[in-house]
Amino acid sequence: TFRHEGEEWDLRCDLIAGCDGSHGVSRESIPAGVLTPFEREYPFAWLGILAAAPPSNEELIYAHSDRGFALHSMRSPTITRLYLQVRPDEDLDEWPTDRIWDELEQRLALDGWTLNKGEVLEKGVTGMRSFVVEPMQCGRLFLAGDAAHIVPPTGAKGLNLAVADVRVLADAIVAWYRSGDDSGLERYSDTALRRVWRAEHFSWWMTSMLHLPPGAD
């Protein structure tokens, strides 16, 4: 039940797909004790910038160095997204533009290769964590994407997992409406979680491999 323009409305539905992200209302509306959370906080973060500079390479670049991890990625022919491994409590004020470019050049250093620079349009520090809740459903409320799980960005699996969740759920919904078969809905969480845990493990492995452990510098 909700109010709109002074009138009270009662919305009824057969089921709800909770695709509202990690800070949405879907997961929070599930009664306490139904879900079991699993979470890992990583001891590093990414300092990311969006730069008005053409990509310096045609491919994504992951770099592991004795100074820490760095990532070069493309957004458009004129925009580049770049990242540096930093502490989770890193003070962004300690990273003026010149220092960021200097650190990127050192971590991405390669003979005969030049890092394109440009105006920094955005700058921020993002913490890294893994998060999963089991099960991914409660009654006829089904969680999908970040509402149910989060992976560190290293493996770039977040969007893939969300799409996979929705595909599994969509097939189950279609089968239910067409034939009354609700087995897909009942198995949704188990089916989705098999892929989720594989992706979580891959993302943990890749993150651990590429990042410098705290104190190693």
C-alpha cells in the first residue's frame, strides 16, 4: 500500500524481482533470520580517475608491480578510465593530478609504450569487498544482481552475474505462467548460486594475484 497525490493505492502482484542493488529495499524487507550473509572486506581499494585522454592501448591492461596494482581501461575513443591500488582509508586530497599520472606511468611502465594523459574529469576511492546472501529468495520475492551478491571489480563479473540471474529468473517465470510449473522458481536460488560462488572464487583469486599485500611495499 502506498500514497500518491493524496490517494491511497494497493498494489498486488504474483511475484517480485528485487533488482534494486545493494542498498535497495528488497533485501532489507526480508525478515531477519531468513538470509545468511557471507562477506569479505579486502585490505585495499582502487583510486579511479576518468580522464579526457584517448586510450593508450586497444586492449585492457592489468598491471602488477612492486608499487601495487594498476588498470588501464577504455570508455570511448577520447575517454579513458584508470585505477591505482591504494589503502581503503586513502585520503584523496593526498593525490593531486600530477601524482596520479606519475604513479600510473611507473606502474604501467613498458619500453616503447606511452601513457596518454589528459584532464581528470572524475576522481574517487572505491573500497573492495565480496558479499553473498543465501538463499536468494524468500517466498515470491527473488533477489538478483547486487541485491544478492557483490564481487570485487577486478574480474569484471558483476554485470555478467546480474544478467545471468535475470535470465534464470525470467525462464522460471515464463515456465510458471505458461504451464503452472513452479519448479524453476523453487530452484532459482540454488541454480543462480552455483554460478555466483564460482564467480566469487574467481574474483577473489584474480584480486589476490594482482594486488600487492598490505605491508609488502
